[in-house]
Amino acid sequence: MYMMFQRKNKKVQNMKLAWLPTLVAALFLHPVAASQTVKCEEAAKNYTSVPPGLDKNVSILVLSYNSITLNESDTTNLQKYMNITELYLSNNSISILRNFTFDKLSKLAVLDVSNNSISTVEQAAFAGLNKLKILHLQNNKIVQLDSSVFVLLKSLVVLNLKNNLMRYFDAKISLNLTNVTLIGNPWNCSCDLISLQSWLKTTKVTMENENGTVCMSPSSLKKQPIKTAIIADCEKREMTTEATILSFTSLKSTNDSLSLHNGTNRKALMSGVDVHRPGKSWTFLIGVLVVVISISLLIGMVIKFPVWYRYLISYNHSRLEEDEPEMFEETFTSHNCAFPHTPGTNEEESVVVFEQFHTFVPEEDGFIEDKYIDT
């Protein structure tokens, strides 16, 4: 019995020794995630900007309950922490999310900017966040948010827009969300909301507190859930919206090949996201109109100039009427028909010819004959 026990013990030891190299190799090639996680708790420390002197390898950064505004300086400091996977900026003083604020944080998966005063989200605010999965925008002052802001967030699955000031949300693109929170907004259930309603009905997205997400206007639909409210007279609008959704879906698939990290062309990104900037075609059109009008005026002046010139010359050389018509044997008459005007003839020669055709009657000597004198 003792010998059998020793043999079994040796077999167990040999098995352990055989698995030991495999276990070491696995740990070396796939280190424990906890050992890579570097968390910095910097909440409620009266920061007015993102601190620049933190650990460069930080992966979870908590900056909640400070006075950070996310200005250009904050953006520069954030770009130093390229390994961040979770960023918490709730309860700060952020009023606007500017373009390319997080574009260097390519590993970011969770972004929390809730409980701020955000009223504007620029079109490329989330550019570069290819791995972002959870976005918290609740308890802000967002009035309008274009769905194209999320067009390149291919990994986004959770979006929280609770308690903002949104009346419409034009879902022009098909989002890959699995969970969305829209309660607490003053939704206007008119034709402008038909795209959102259609998206909620035709996708597998789960809307949190669905029955509590209700219309605030018009009065006829007040307190009705936005997903099931019957919005009348919007059939044509719905067909147009569906066509738009399909076109933006194809745009999204085309943009999948774009790289938003390591030298992405920002101008190309802006054009892909549709920033609604006016083109330069109208300036070209105005320039063409100005040139055409200028040439037309110049041609008109060239055509009218001889007429104006003749009028001025004839006015300067016109004869004054004589007070004593008996001094002339003939009245002045024009002989233009007898001598047609040629291009080489000037006005002075025509006047000389005009004067040669008239003779003056000799003046009387001033004496008066009297028959009585002869007698």
C-alpha cells in the first residue's frame, strides 16, 4: 500500500511539473489585467484644469467634482494620457464639447461628462474614439444634437441623454446602440420626431423607462410615450426619412475605412461628418455675375459713346438765332443730305461747308430818300 501511494504521489508531482512551464508562459504572454490597471482618483480637488503631472500610464482617470472647463489647455493635457480607457468628468464646469477634444484617446471605452452645463456638442467632438462603448451625457443643457455626431462611433452601445432640453432628435443614421436613455426631455411629437420614432421601432435598441419617455407637446399628444404616439400627416415625411437613413447608412459603411488616429486628416473627417459649412460655389457664381454685368456695361458704353459724342459736339457748335432776319438773303438750311457724313470728316469741316452756302445781303448806307428834296 505504501509503495502504491508513493507511485501516485510521484505521478501528481510529475503532472504539476509538466503544467508549470505552460502556466508561466500563459502568465507572461497574457498578464493579469489588474496588474495593468492604473487608476487616478482626483475627484473634488478644486482643479480648474486637467492636471498635467499624473502618471502617463493611467488607465482610469476620475476628475469629477472639480471646475474643469475642457478648454484648449485641458485638451493638450489629456493627450498626454493615451492609455486611458475610462474618463470621468462629471460635475464640472463644461459648457461645450469642442472638436477633437478626445481624438488622441484611442483606447477610451467609457466617457462620463454628465451633470455639467453642456449646451453645444460640435460635430467632431468625439472624433477618434473608435473603441468608445459607453457615453454619459445626462443632466446637461443640450437643446439640439445631430445624430451624425455619432456616425464614426462604431463601438458605441450605451447612450444616456436623460434630463436635457432636447425637443427633437433626427436619427438620420442607423446607430448600433443596444441601450438608450431619453427620459426627462421636452419632446415635441411632431413630424420632426418621426425619424427617432421610426428608429426606435425598427431596431433592437432598448429604451430605458420607455413608458416614462413621453411627449410634452403638442397638447393633443401630451404624456403619450414617444415610441407609440400617433403622429398624423407625416407619411411623406416618413418615406423621405427612411431614404435618408439608408443613404447615411451607406455613408457610414464607406467611412469605415477611415482612420481617426495617427495622422488622420481632420478636414476629411469634418467633411465626412457633415459639418454644414457653406461651400464656395456661391462666391464663384457671384464673381461670374459681376464679370458679366461689367462686360455688358462696357459694351453698352462703347456703343452709345459716338451718339453721346455727336450730341455734345452739335450742341457746342449750334448757331444762335439772329435778332434781324432781314440781314440774310436766305434762311439757314441744312444740307446734310447733299453731303453725307464720312468717317474721316470732322465737325469743323462740316461747319465751314455749311457757311459757304450762305450769302449775306449788303447793308444799306443808312440814308433815306425823300422825293421832296429833288424838287
